[in-house]
Amino acid sequence: MKLNAGQKFSVVLKLINPVYNYPIAVEMPISGYSSQAKANASESFVSSDGKTWTDITTEPGYANTNVCIKAFTDPQDLSVKGLPVAKFSTNVTNGYVPLTVQFTYLSTNAIGQKWNFGDRARSIQKNPMHTYLAAGIYTVNLTVSNAVGTNSMLSTINVLTKTPKKIPTIA
């Protein structure tokens, strides 16, 4: 699934090292080496059993410590790895109720697709047409799949309420 800027996520790893009890690298202030290191509470958690998790910044001696595990989205073309790439376009992105939108399937390397139009309606057609009957901002999700994995694309459709025109009065 694609992450949006600012969206929160977690990375959970189980590391086992038979020689050392604490097999995870941390970043913390060390005078003359990494004295500028900073940590924020509720960003790095540790567990010895995988069931009980503790914010590392609350542990004695680790008040300004981060676990050194970084996760990044992969900017590499997903199709190079055999993964499907979800992509679509629409004939409109906003308009008045009732708003009919034609969705054009542009995905690659996929063998299946599922559409969620954001108003509880769904489809498995490649190029569906959908009519929004109520005003609102709807998030459309296309998820495509193949034997290697899945990928999704999100887009927003803004459906407005028509304002009735004023009828001039004759005095």
C-alpha cells in the first residue's frame, strides 16, 4: 500500500542474537561523537518478548535515544520487481450532484483490480463508471494485484451541492 506524506506507520522486527542481549542499534547523545542526537517520545519502542512494548525514551539512561531502524518508501519502479503498479485517471475530479465519473484503468503488470469509490460502492470492472448521489469529498482507491503482490492508488473526488439560482422578482 502506498503511504502518503505524514502518514504514520510502524516497522516491527524480531532480532535474535545468541551472543548479545540487546541486538538493536540505537542513536543517543555521546559527547564528542553524536552529542547532537535527538529523540522524541513515542517514536521508538523496544520489547524483550514481543508482547510488552516500552517507549525507549522512558528507560533509565535512554531519555534521548532512538532505535536505529529506518524505513523508506521505495522510489524504484515497482514493475521492475514484478509488482503491479496501480494507476488510473478520471474524466472529472469535481462537480455537482449527481456527479458521474468515468474511471480509466492505466495500471500495469496486474491481473486483478478492485475499486472502492469512497461511498461504500465497489467494482471489479477495469473501466467503471460511477455516479455520486450525495455531496462530499470521496477517496477513491484502486487496488491491483498479481502473483507477486498488490499496489494501490488513491484519488479524491469532490462532489458539490448545486446552489439554486435566484429567480428575480418583479415589483
